[in-house]
Amino acid sequence: MSHAEARRKERLLEVRRFVEENELPIKNYGLLNIALTHTSYANEHKNEVIHDNERLEFLGDAVLDLVVGEYLFLRFPTWPEGELTRAKASAVCKPACAECAAKFQVGRYMLLGRGEEMSGGRTRVSILGDAFEAVIGAIYLDNNYEVAARFILGHLKKYLDLIDEGNYDHDYKSDLQELVQKHGDVSIRYEVTHDEGPDHDKTIWMHILINGKDFGSGIGKNKKEAAQRAAKEAIKRIQSGERV
């Protein structure tokens, strides 16, 4: 047995261990190995026939979009297209995918080039997020849509629950702007009233003023988060009948 053949056999045993440890619904270890192979590794081994995970990532991204889009469409039958789009974006974003990948130790089993390895590629959001999508692609090809959907919805449960609760990356500032435009020329101003804590762990208090009138406040770890929560509070007050 050549050195390359021995290495391939050892690698497939690693992938099998990865599958068993995480109870992944896939039997094609060769396909999963491709999902865990970064382009930097393939580029460093051009003398061998090695496929990177970019094509599987492309497929997995499409399956992920469809599964989450279908879930939201059925779960929230009265939501307009814009609301569904924003909710879906919060669940399928790269940080969410990377967190899912990290939970079942995808980074530990990735094949990376030396440069990516040295620069912390095993924990990089973009690499982990892409690998999660590639794993989805592999599971879909090795099984069917239903199996892939169960895998996706199970791993994204945290983010789907946040959408259920209304606590996701919703652009309440834009929604508020659209809402108050019905009242003509309206001034909206966000003001930081105070903050607490060190720079690396600060809490911000933000008030929102509409035509100079206090319409609520929001608290967050940064100005963007606090402003979004203040806008959400203002929308609630306007929708409950408070006049602008």
C-alpha cells in the first residue's frame, strides 16, 4: 500500500469517527470527506486528485435556504415577503452556520492548507459556516430532502426559536421609518442617555425621540442593538394608539 493510499484510508477512518461521534445521517464517508476539505488544502496537493468543498457548499446553501424558507412560510402564514426574508437571513447567516458547525466539532476534522491552519482557520466563521453548508449538501445527496431538513431544523433550533420569540436580527429602525412616513415629515432622533461598563463589555441606554417626543428606550451591548430595541418599543407604542 502506497503512502497516499494509507493516508486516504486513515482519513476515512477519521471521517467515520466524526460521523459516529455526532450521529450524522450519512454513510458516504468519501462524500463527507469532500465536505470537510477546504480549498486551501486542495491547492496545496495539486499533484493528487483532491476535491474541495466549494461545490457541496453551493448545493448545501441552496438546500438550507429552501428548508428554512419552507419552515418560515408554513410557520408564519400571515407574514409578508419582507418579514420572511429578514427572518430567514437571521437563521441562515454565516455566524449561525458557523456556530452550528462548531457544536459538532467540524473545525477539528477539517482538512486545511498550512496557511489557513496557522492563521486559525479551524475556528474562522467563514470556513466553519461554509463547511456546515457543505455537510448539508453531502447529507442531502446521500439521503433525501426530508433527512436533510430534519438535520437543518434540528441544528438551527436556537435561531428558529429566536424568530418565534421575535428576538432576531429584525430591522426595526427601517420599519419605524416606514410607519411614521404615513404622518408626513417626521423627525426621528436616537440619543444615548448613558452607558455602563468597560469598553469591551459596555451596556448602552438609548432613547428615541419622534418630533421631539419621547417614544421609549432600548438597552443593548452597542449603539446599534440599543437603537433597534428603542425603535421596536416606539413601534409598539404607535401601534397601540400613541400619536406621533
